[in-house]
Amino acid sequence: MPSLSRLLMMVPLLFLSLPAARADAPETVTVILDWFLNADHAALLAADYSGAFRRHGLQVRLIAPSDPGSPARLVAAGQADLAVSYETQLGMLADQGIPLVRVGTLIDTPLDTLIAAPGLTSLKDLKGKTIGISMAGVDDAVLAAMLGSVGLSLSDVRQVNVNFQLEQALMSHSVDAVIGATRTYELIDLRQKGFAPVAFYPEEHGVPLNDELIFLAPRDHARDGKIVRFMQALEEGTNALLNHPDEIQAQAVHDHPELDTPLNRAAWTATLPRVCKQPALLDGRRYRTFMDFLRAQGVVHRTLDLSTYAMDPTDSTP
């Protein structure tokens, strides 16, 4: 989830149409992004610049939400075909019975990080300290697991909701640490500003590996032809991105000058290794393990069958 500092680095992408040049009428796929256009979306841009969307007969519309909590709701309401979301949010939606399923992955490694002030070199050092959070419930679950890995609990720290002003809260010494910032933006930005943050990665401290950014679609339309073709085109675009990262970045900066900053250029480089190379492919074991974690942490309250919340739309196996 982006911080205010990340917001200030981005100019809103109100609407971006990626046209398809085919003799027959292309099908439109509307994608609600998780936030403003940034390095996390490089594969989507590459699928456009490489012609992959056009080859698959698609016209792709990318829309940045005014409210980052709205993408999944808009898709559930039939206002868009796909939403870029988070695996944690997927669990909460599934628990509520909202008929959305994971149909693809954009970033297949965790990005969220617990960032502490200089001098706090161990999670044990957080005992008695103040920790800023931006998303109550979600951040609580991750923080509880991380503290538990060193024998602490939430009662050993003081939590303060700082909304998305994570960097500001840390640099102003209002808090001793923050959780929910990302290692590819806030962590880089803090270092570029001369701050010396200490990073603790959730997956190294009790939180199962999970996909940071995923695509959600209505369950009844998850295997629609245009969704299948979108994932195939995205895979081709991702390969083009990995083969020609400098060219894709240059085009992205040309089209979106707001990306031409030291932070965004560094974020692009840091994000490239984390782009999912097979977007449609579903690792069922990994998703079940993370859903079990969410249930153990009280984020999810019931046992859910994998088929009700995640699938590979390109897999024709019944």
C-alpha cells in the first residue's frame, strides 16, 4: 500500500488507453490499478509497447483509482474486468463471500517491509517502542507474526495509525518503526534522503511467502476468452520487459515524464527481478499456506477451498 510520499512522487494516471491495431474489432479489457502508475506496472506497459496486447486482439484500458480501496469493489460491481490487488485483500474478500478470484500475478514476491529507525537492529529492540501502521487488521496480522518470531507480541509495542504518512512519521521521530512500507519505494526513498533505515522483511520473520500484486476477476468471468488472452499477452510483455528493460523504461519515461526521477528510476531497477514471469500460473500450495496464515491470524474466519478464490484461467483442466 503506497505512502503519502509515494503519492507525491506520482502524477495520477486518470486514464490510459492501450489501443489494439487489428482489422477486426478488438475486445476491451478494463483494468483498475492498485494506485498510480509506477514501476510495479512495468509489465503492463511492456505488453503494450511490444505489441502483445494488439497481437491478442485486445484494447487495454488502465485506470488509476481515486480510492485505493475501490478496485476490487468496482470489479465486483461489474464496472471493470480486472483489478490489481493484494493477496491479503483476496483473503478478506473471499472470507466475506465476494465472488472474486485471483486470475493472475503481477509481482510474485512480497514487497511490504517493517522499517525501523537507525539503531534498532533486531526485532527484539522493538519492545516498548511505537510502531506506525496504515491498514489496521492487515498490518496487525503481519506485525503480530513478525514479533512472535522473536518471542514478542502486539502487547509489547504501541501501535499508532499514521494513515499513509509512513515516511514522514519515521523521519519526524513520531514513531520508532513503520509497517506497510515497500522495499522498492519507501525504503529507497528514505536512503536517498540520507536516512539510514533498518529493514525487516516479513517473509524472513514468520510470514509465509505471498504474491504482492495480483489480478482479480469475477468468478463467473475468470475464464472468459479475453481474460485468457490478456494473461497470455502479459506473459509475452513480461518477457519483452526482461529482454529490453532499458528500451521499455525509456518509452515509459517518454510517455509518463513523472517517472523520470531518481526514486522512480531506482524503483524500476529494484522491481524488475520481482515481476512475475508466468502471470497466469497458480501455485496452489503457496496460496493455501498463506490463506491458512490469514486464518491463524484472525484475518480470515473460515476454511475456504482454493477453487473459490484462486485459479489459472489458462488451465483448461476441470
